[in-house]
Amino acid sequence: MFEKIERSVLPETAAFAPLDLSRVVAIIPAFNEERNVGSVVLRLRHVLDSVIVVDDGSRDATAEVARLAGAQVITHETNSGYGAAIQTGLAAAQKLEPRAVILMDADGQHRVEDVCDLVRPILEDEADVAVGSRFADDRTQVPRMRRVAQHGLTWLTNVASGVRLTDSQCGMRAFGPDALQALVLSSSSMSAASEMQFLAGDAQLRVCEVPVEIRYFGDVKRSAVSQGIDVLNGIIRLVSQRRPLLFFGVPGLLVLIVGVFLALDVVQTFDRVHVLLVGQLIFAVAFVIVAMLSMFTAVVLNALQGLRSEIRSRK
């Protein structure tokens, strides 16, 4: 899978034939975006027939502006989170039996000009999921701190999910029919993008990346730090649920090694000077007990994970 994904990054200057965008649906999660959502919808409506805006409990005129711009609007009564808005949009899009679905942000950072390149691998049956990447070329000037944080979150998601991307957190992506069936999100937070990577790996979907340009504006509704912490918490939760051997087993093994090392040092010290290091011995025993509990938990949860996967495959 890794080699296929690396080869599937599309060059910016590639020449393509005209693309049929019929039955391609755009989903836009939106929260308090009355200033930007209208222009995003209007520009999308020039190239796509169907645009769905999920108003996630906005306190402004987001829903009204989106509706006037020509979008189908689905409203959450309360703010349920980015992942919940995506899941609502995907469920609504499936009813239209689309050839492909595009996910975009409502704040205007994503360019409509990148839509054709993004959805092309889906429509030409080269991929099930196409993820936009701001790091695949040099068009996007990502602020330094954001770049460091994004690379860190991407590395962690890649290692845990088994699917390799250069930009795991980009909100601009496209999905084919098989992906719509497989991508059933449980996360309601900003970690939904990482969860998609886990689900794509579990379902063995074909994943590719397409270079896109992201535009950064001066004012942001949420700081990069708080958003990064939210995503990190989500990734940790996903790893604990989906990769228990990695989450519990590896730390347990490391703690066991430390405990055994401390115990051996106690034995060697007693053999050499006949002094029993009681405090160190207590720590060694405690480390070994914690390690055994952690590794036992890893084995049990991994067995339950395998059983759940087997039950799902039989349905």
C-alpha cells in the first residue's frame, strides 16, 4: 500500500482531459461561517450540481446564507462537532447515489479550482479516497508552528493507522462509493480526519494524495494549539481502541524491561555487598506488576478487536 500511495501523488502541471462532474456532491461542514460560506457555495455551484452544507448549530446566519447561495442545508440544533457534521453530510450525500463526494471547509481556505484534480482519481477509478495535501508541492506557505504540528500529527496517524500520507489533517478530500460505505465515523471532534485514515486502512481502500493549495487568513476562530490538542486526544483514543497491542503492549513491554533491570540490579548488589535495596526492590516489583497488567490488557483488547472485525465481516 505504501508504494502505491507514494506513486499516486499527482503532479501540479499534469494535463488532463475534461472531466464529467455530474453526480458529484460537495459537503461543507459549517459553524458560524456566515461571512464565507456563501461565496464558497456559489463558486462550487458553478462546477457542481449538488452542494450540501451542514450547519453545526451556528449562532449566526450561516444556514440562511448557504441556502440563498443554492446549497441544500442540514441543521444541527446544537454544536455537535466537526466529525458529527461530516457524518451527517456523508449520510445525506449517499441518498443522492453520487459518483463521488467532495469534502471542503466553509472558511474559504480551500480553492474550488482544485476540485477537478482532487476528484479525478475517484471518477477514473484509480482510488477510493483522494486526500488533499498542502505539503505535496510548494504552493501553500504553511506557518512554521502549524507545519511542525501538522507533521507531528501526520507521523503519529501514519504509524498508528498503517496508511501513509504527507498531510493527514487536510480537510479537503474526495470519496468514492466504496469509501462512503466504509467511512462511518465515531469521532465528533477534529480528529475525524485521522479516523478516516484508520477506517481506510481497515477497509483496505485505495488512498492517494493530490496537491492542493490552502490559503491562510489572519483571523482564526480557534487557536492552532487547542485544535492540535483536540486532534492529539482523538488520535490517542483511536489508537487505544483500534491498536491495543501498540497502545498498551509496547509501553507494558518497556515498563517490564525497566522492572527486570531494577530487579537484576538489586540481586547483583546483594550478591556483591550483601545489602538489600528494599526501596528499589519495591519499585521493581511494582513495575513488573504494572507491565504484566498492561500487556494482559493489550492481549484481551486485541482479541476483542479481532472478534469485532470478524462479526462485522460476516454481516
